[in-house]
Amino acid sequence: MSALSAFIRWAAIGAVASAILLWAQSEAVGGVEGLLQVGETSDVRPLIESELGTIPLAPGPGHDGQIYYAIALDLSGEEVGPLLDHAGYRYRRILYPLLASGIGLLEGTPLLIGMIVVTIVSAAVATGATAYLATRVGISEWAALAVLLNPGMWLSIRLLTSDTLALALMTVGLMALGARATLPAAGFALSTLAKDVFVVTPIGLGVGRGRRRWGLGGFSLLVLLAWMTWLTVTLGDGFTGRGNLALPFMGIIDGSANWPNLDAEEMVYLGFGLVTVLAGLVIGIGRSSWLRWPILGWTGLALISSNWVWDFGNNAARAFAPLAVLIVLSFGREALPISDAPQAMAVTADSSGSVDP
């Protein structure tokens, strides 16, 4: 069965599953507008209500969907920037609002629909691409369940955040390995403009002595640094970590003080995050594979993430959802090549079945 047919089949499944998930979420939050999770005390609430009218509100400050909607209304940040905490940090993830707004053309309800469409398409691409990659590296296309059954992905879809788009573009970058180097480099660079921490994947792939490998990580990093510099000049705080980083393990240790207060759903998300990171650490250290260094990169990021990430399960599950996908794909018996021109699959498996390209 061809990799392309696996992509098409699982992309359709991903689209249907994400649409059902969004429909169920909208029913639970009082309507489609509730998907934005606009907070009762949010600074962007008046702006969003001026676009959508009376909308369902979330307790307190709300969630990130409202931020992406507000950014999409003002891509330059001149008006919305002052309303946001760490505007430069928020605008680093510009690609999702840029696409959802049709490059600034959509407002009001059409903009909200645009966010939903981009999310569904992204979920479809991420699911289909994972099935495609699994087939290419010699494992079952059912590896696509690493996306479909991923609690972090469920959250990203339900909350209309950029994680879904970033994962889709990351998997597109992986699909393009073996084509001309500009194609995977572009996919990875775009994923970092959807969510900056996704630069970890191309940098991890770039570990090695070949110039083609350096180009993957280097191009994505240069694009991200250029955008961060521009944001620093225009909005300020383009390079801020916004309190998301800490000394190794300290974020998990500090965050554990809040875990007894979490409800059952949050504990499921937290458990997923912890198990995924532990698996990444064990597999990254103990097994040589074509995705070893990206896996270790994401695991390292988890270990230096602050309690802002680890206090609540939903943050950890979303932040490290890509790690679960990389772990599953790392069990492939074959490695995707990194080249300047299309070529056949490179197979360098050792006697234990692991791969070190």
C-alpha cells in the first residue's frame, strides 16, 4: 500500500475527527464563539466583542484562542500589542493568525471560521503526514494514532492554538526529507513561525557533520531570529522567554506542588506529558535512530521548562505533544535521507534494527 494513499486516508480521518472534536467543544462552551475562550477579565474582550457581539465567556483571563484572534485582527501589533502581556512573545507565533485571517483580510465571524478551517486542515495534514512517514520508514501507518490519540493535540484543536499548525508543518518538513533541501528547510522554518519552540526539530536533525544537515537547523534558526529581531524593534520583548524556562528539573519539582489540586482530566494530561518526556529520555539515550537528536532536543526542552509549563497538565500535554509523534516514528527500520536532490531511501540499520543515518 503506497505512502500517498496512507496520507490521503488518514488525512481524511484526521479532518473528520478534528471537526467532530470542535463541534463537541462548541456545544460544551455555548457556541462557536466560545471556542475562543475569551476571559471575563481579558484585556482583549472588548475588542473581540466589538467584532462578534455577545459571546460566551470563560472564567478569569481565558485562554490562548482569544489571543490569536486578536492578533489576526491587527497583524502589525500597533493596536493589539499594548493589550497583551509580552506582545513580542505573542507575536512570535504569527503564522496561525496570518493564515486564518487570509493575510489580514478577514474579520468578525469569517475570521473565526478561518481559525477553525486552518485548525482542521492542520490536523488532517499532521495525521496524514505521520501515516505517510510511517509507511516510508517501514512501520505501520497506524502510527498516525500518535496524532489522533494525542491528548496534547486534542487540547490544541479544542482551544484553537497554533500547536496544530506547527505540528502539521513539522511533519511536512519530515515528509520532504530526501527532496531538495530547500523544501524541508521551508517546512521547518514555517513551523517555527507557527510556534517558535518547533525549531528544536530541525536543529536536532541538523546534528552531524554534513552541510545539508546544518542547513535544516540553520535556516529555521535564522528565520526565527530575524523575526524575533523585528519584533524587538517594533513591539519589544521579541526574545523574551516569558518565564517558561528554568534550571533543569526545577520546573517539574516546583510544578509538583500544584499537582494535588488538579482534577482528573488535568491529571490525565499531566500523566501524558510526564510519560512522554520520560519515554523520550529513555529512547533518546538508549536507542540510536534517525530522530534521536530531535527527541533528545524536545526532552531537554521539557527538563528546562519552568513550573509555568508543569503546574497544569494541559500546558505540558500541548507543549510536548510533538515528542510523542517523533518517538513513534523513530522506531522505523529505515531513515529518511537529507539531500539536495531526490534520491532513494537510505537504509543504515544495524543488527539490532536501530538506525544511525
